[in-house]
Amino acid sequence: MTTPRRRFGVLMLLWSAAAATLLAADVRVTPLVSEGRVYASFAAPDSYTPEVREAVQSGLPTTLTFFVELRQASVIWFDHTVASVTVASSIKYDTLTRAFLVSKMTDGQVFSSRGTDKEADVRAWATEFERVSLSNGDNLEPNGEYYVRVRMRTTPRRSLSIWPWSRDDAAGRADFTFIR
């Protein structure tokens, strides 16, 4: 391979990686501080993509997994993770009865299940979480600067990646000051 072709190949690879990153959906994150505890509410309605809809409609169980982290920014080193929790929405569609079942889980434990025949309800239920508990506030500095980061991945994945690591399907972040 000649040098100009090699450069062109590298540029195309970098461009496609940047485009894939830009195509990720946004997660709207709202940190909540109540009675010294930190919670996060978030929504990612754009993550219910046509590919996810197609997988659900085929009867294939589909899961949207959200990785929620409470982090403190650091100037010198990597940001410090104070607390983290994994929440997920599992969507099952019964093709015979045409009914959906959405189950919500925290760290693998089901805490809510709902059934419906309306896909709009499924989209809302599967992509929105309210008051996910992150910290009781004991290990947080008063008037400290923190942020909540939420990353989302969908399984099963419909596309193959040439990268040895996977990228997030959606992500969001919100900064706040912890006032005690």
C-alpha cells in the first residue's frame, strides 16, 4: 500500500469513528439532592431507535442497560467515581398476543414490571428512570463539585464493530454542587 493510500485509509477510519461517536443519542440527566442523599433522574427517548424497535417487534428480548455514575472531577488525575449503579429495562414482545412487557432492574434485581399493548408507553417506560439512588451523602464533601454521568448500551447489538472495545449507544452528563 502506498503512503497516500495509507493516509487516506487512516483518515477514513478516524472520520468513521468520529461519526459513530456523534451519532450516539443523548441522555438527559437531572441530579437531585434531597435530605443529604443524591439521586439521578434521566431519560433517553432517542435511544429507542428503529433498530431497537425492529428487534423488539421481532419478539427478541431487548435490554437497554444504563450505567449511572456519581463522579468528582479531578484536575491532576482521573475523575474519582464516588458511587455507581447499573439499571436496565428489558422489553419483551409477545407476537401472538401483541402485548409488551417492560421490566426494570437495578443491579440485576427486578423492581418493576408493566404490561401494555401500546408501543408509545413501552418507549417511555424503557427509556426513563426516576430518582435512582446514588449516595447517602456521607462520603461527599459539602459544597463540592460533582457530576452524574449516564451511559447506555443496547443488547442485542445489531451492528458489528471493528474496535476491540464497545462504544456507548447514548450518553449524558449533568454537573451540580453538593450543598449540605
